[in-house]
Amino acid sequence: MLAVSTGAIFARLADAPPLVVAAYRVGLAALILGPFAWWRYRPELRALTWPDIKLSIIAGLFLAMHFATWISSLSYTSVANSVVLVNTNPLWVGILTPLITKERIRSAMLLSIALSVVGGAIIGYGDWAVGGDAILGDGLALAGSLCAALYILLGRTLRLRLSLIPYITVCYGSAAIILWILVLILQLPITGFSTETWASFLAMALISQLIGHTSYNWALRWFSAGMIAVSLLGEPIGSTILAYFLFDEGLTWFKWIGGFFILAAIYMAAASEKNR
């Protein structure tokens, strides 16, 4: 949660088009990961079946679309709005889990999902941005939440039979290829950025992606998609605190109360997992 919470901050600090930010985040992560994966996990990579490769690529597609829509939203709405809406993914996970992973959502998990979304709504309520640009940004963030849910659910399905490194190598690699194809088709600038922007790209790849997302993908082997989706709701807490210090986005009582709801939801979800 700590690592993933930095994603919105680094994206805001990067002075580059949103798709370029997303492409560098996942692309650099894939470049760093690739040689290590080939050196240490070559037999497992070669043993991957086509159905698993195909599902991993589809997961990568949803990851790419998640980043493209979510990072774009940060150009139109506040960090609080964007992070809250993109983290409505527990609702989508709750709806889609029986259809995709065939797992039953326990009543305690359903309650924690509802509590987490209420907490996220409270965090954003106090400074909800309004207007045409904000509506566009909010819509992009909401689309990003659906893509994130599908990415988590496919990851849960695949991680039950695939080890971590082979899965994320294919997933991150395909996401990077998709994003870079979009960047090149749209002829977006890929060079000439400031030192701060290059540092933000690298920080996103190392911290937000390789530590943050990889930790969640690791946990999907043992925890349900609902548990992972709820735990991702810790991101608004970290992001809004960082945004308060860096961008002077208010840290209100709404955010304190919402954060309490989210932490309670994470605790309930974890307790539910222990009792499975």
C-alpha cells in the first residue's frame, strides 16, 4: 500500500503526456524485470502454455488501459477525486468474482467491500471537484477502476497455477507493448523531458510498479481478489497525505474519517481471509 500510494504523486510530478507517463512506468519496469526473469526463470517461461500466455496478455491489456485512463484523469481532476474513483474496483470485483474466478464472496468480505467504498467516498466528498474537466477526469478514473478489477481477477486466476515472476513478466511486458504502440501511433513526445520527469518515470517503475503492484500480484496466490481490491483502498490514504504536503490539497476531517473506514474494511477483509 505504501509503494502503490506514490503512483499518483509521481504521475503528477512527471511533466509529460499521460500515456507517455504510463508507458514509461510499465516499460521501464518490464525492462528491469526482463533480464532477471530470463536468467532465473527461463525454464518456467518456456513451459508456459498458450492459454496461460493469452490470459496473461489480456491481464496486461487491462493493466495498460487502467494506467492510460487513470493517469489521464489526473490531468482533469484532483488527486483525491481520481484515487477515490479508481479505487471503486472492490465493487466491480464483488460483482465479477463469481463469474470470473468462480469463488464465492463471503458475507464478511461483502461488508468490508461496502465499508471500503463508503470510506473512499467520504475521503473525496469534502473537496469533490466539479465542472466539465472534472467530470471527464472522474469518468476516466471510473473506467480505470473497472480495468483494475479485471486485471486483479485475471491475476487471481493465473496466480493459482503460475509462479510470480513468469506471470508478471508476460503481464507487464504486454502492457508495456500496448502502451508504447499507442504512444507511437499518437506521435506523442518521448524525449526532451526534465530531470524531475525522468526521475518520476524511474521512481514509478521501481516503487509503484515493481514493489507495489508486484507485491499485490504475489499476494494473489494466497488471498482472494476481494481482499486485494479492498487492501488497495489504502492508496487514497497515502496519496492524499502526500498530496497535502506536495500539492497543498487539503487534508480534511472527511479524509480522516474516510481513512478510518478504509482501515477498518482492510482489517475486516484480512480477518475474513484468516477464517476461510
